[in-house]
Amino acid sequence: MMEPELIKEVLNNNHIFKKPTPNPLAKFLVCGINGYEDDKWSKHRKIINPAFYVEKLRHMVPAMHRSCVEMIEKWEKLVKIEEGKGIEIDVRAYFEDLTGQVISRTAFGSSYEEGRRIFELQKEQAELTRQVLQSVYVPGWR
């Protein structure tokens, strides 16, 4: 989905777009707006909405820009090393780092490098939780 109006429609009309039924154990482990429906989703959406006002986001742009520039500089170094040859860059890891950089700088005022270990532990924890949820058998649940 690339149309801003359609994205806005989905995000603002959560009741129309139902989420798939999660693993029964997930509701004990997963909290947050992504897992909520209907009134609970609306209540939490109203709570976090002020964080995404244009004026608040405007103050975050310099940190976002700095993170993007740093990522591009890393790519330019890779290209320079392989000068004259074609180079293929797997950007997935770079965009994961970019996301961490932006969150660290805008929410905590620090570099992602400083909090990298915490992000790595959270990522590992999420993967272990996913594995546990997939391996648990609950009678009557498919």
C-alpha cells in the first residue's frame, strides 16, 4: 500500500480491518497497540496520538536526517572500496540499524551504537518468544 490516503484510512479505521487471531498464548506475552482491537485500540491510539503531531515530528527531522546521512556514508565507503567493480548491498541490515538509530536519537537522545546491545537483546528475546509460541501445543487450538 503506497497511497497516503489509503494508509490513513487503514490506520484511522481499525475496526474495519480485523487482525488475525493470534496464538492463545500471545495475549499473555504481547501487549501494545498492534494487538488491540476496537475500543481498547481507540483508547490507546488517543493516548499516543500527540507524539505524532506534525510539530513534534518536525523536531525529530534533524536526528532522522543525521541517521540517514550516516547510513549513506557507510554505503559510499563500501562502493569506494569496490571502486570500478559492481557492488551489491543487502540493505535489510542497514535499514534495521537505521530504524534503531532513529528511535534512539529521537526517543532517547543517544546514538544507536550506545544502545545496540539492548536492541540486540530485545531482538533475541522476540525471536525466542516466537519460537516458544510456535512450539507450544494447546488442546483445541490449531
